[in-house]
Amino acid sequence: MNTCIASRLCTVARIGAPWTASAASTLGAPPQEGFSEAARHYQTMRWSEAYDHFSWLANRGEADAARVALFMHQHGPQLYGSDWHASDEEVQAWTQLSAQARGRPSIDYQLED
């Protein structure tokens, strides 16, 4: 992801604007590098870029990315110092995708207020 685009996405997330991974395409090219690129961002502690990639992949049906995006979304403030946005619909879809990929029924994921 272009550094300028990543910076703009991070700024939007920090000011609390409702940003979703699908909005990435309006700001520039969405991440196309796949799970390994998202994992590289995660391993190098580039949390916002990792979340952007994982959530983009999750919104396109990648079950492993959905699991990571859910974890990062749920634990963002405590573990990463960030409160990333995901719509209720995204969280529900990611939860179902993750559960189906594991062969288990969907769990009820509760958003924190």
C-alpha cells in the first residue's frame, strides 16, 4: 500500500471517522498482495497497515484474514493502541466466515460500546 494512502487511512481512523476496508478503494488501490503481505505488516508492528490488509481480505472471503481482523478489531485499544472501525455487518460476516472455515457454527460476537 502506498505510504501516502496508508497515512491518510490512519489519519481517518485516528479521528474516529467511520472507515471501512471497502473505503480503501476510494482512497487508492486496495491491498492486493494477499495474506503474506498483511502478515509482514503485522510482524513488523505496522498495525494499521496490517489491519487494513486483513480487513480488506476478510471482506473478500479470506477466512484466515477474517480471524485476524476480528482479533485486531476486538483487542485494538488494549494490544495495539488503536480503535479500528468495522461495521456491524463486517464483524458479523467475518465471524461467520471464520466459524464456517473451522467447521463450527457461528458464534455471537459482541461489539464493545
